[in-house]
Amino acid sequence: MESLMLAKELKLENVSPTKIWNISQKIDGARYQLVIDKDKVSLIGRHSNSDSNDKYPEIIEEAKKIHSDSKIILDGELCVGTSNNCFHSASPNNLIL
């Protein structure tokens, strides 16, 4: 099972004041890794010892359509949105693809 990387502290003295920064809206979700290895697909939660494929079958079905000779690991926050652009932490009960 792949281990999830944790964020590291960035010291302000290492940040260039002249660099152009892109800022995006912070949307909270649940941290997951989607691992695609040939025909095997696993959705692994940050605090889970097993995959979460049964919680989000829609994601697994879409990921199975991705074909690659190399292993793919997508790491990020799983968030869901509603029709009025409100975002919620990912839950199998309110997942919208």
C-alpha cells in the first residue's frame, strides 16, 4: 500500500517576494490517493489500512477507463459540490461526479 505524503512547513524567509503567486479557494475534503496500476484501481484514504473502493464506486468505474503502461498515483482532496456550488467534505451519501 502506498503511503500518503504529509505537507511540510514552508519557511517565509525561503519565499521570494517577487515571485508571482497563484491563489485558489480552499475547499476542504477528505485526503485520498487514487492508485491505477494496469487493471487494478484502489482508492486509499489517509487514515485507512484498506482501500475505499466500495465507498465511491463511481470514482472507481471512471478510473478503470484510464489505460496506462505505467502506475498512476493521484493524490489530493476528495470534495463534492452541489448544484449551487456549495462544497462539502466527501461522503458516499453526497458524491456528485
